Amino acid sequence: VMWNTAVHAEYIHDQADYGFQTSDVKFNWRIIKEKRDAYVSRLNDIYQDNLNKAKIDSIHGHAAFTAASELTLEVNGVKYTAPHILVATGGQPIVPSNSEIPGASLGITSDGFFELEELPRYVN
């Protein structure tokens, strides 16, 4: 969604080179944010529905393999065994401290960017 938004912005920027004239093009961050959030939510629902249809159990939590002799996974104190186990690690951004990288607190992660309720004046 954001890629397509950027492509359209670039087209608008270049349109005068192709003979188009527009005088009052406006962009509404709230609309694209709502559409992007809805799109991501819909995709997550589709993925979960597909797992449910395939009768795949999703177990959320921190996991560790606990036995070398058989495939055993422990999540939040409960042990699971199965012929096939997929571990989807996910991830969270790590933000360094200002002592590690001066000015680090001035930055923002992509997660933080997508949570912004208002369009920043400038993004670099």
C-alpha cells in the first residue's frame, strides 16, 4: 500500500513533464493509514483462516526446543510434540541508546512510522 502511494506521488510529481496540469493536489495521510491498516488486518485474517482450514494449530509465545530425541517444543511451560513443527520467529526492532549511537532517540522504526497518526513534515 505504501509503495503504491509513493508511486502515485511520483507520478503526480512528474505529470507536468507529460503535459498534465493540476493545480490543487492534496494528500490525506489519515485515509491512506486507515486503508493500509485495514489491508494488513485483512491479510492477517486471510493467513489465519488458511491455517484454520488446514487444521494447523497456532501457538503464540516464547518457545524452546527441549528434547533432542524427538521434536519437542516448550511454549510458556507447555510441551508440544508433532511430526512437523514450524517456528515463525517474528521480530521486534531494537532501538539503540543515545550512548551507543548519538541521536538514536531522534529516529523511528518502521513500526513506529506506521503508527503515526499524522504525516511527518519531512521523512529522510
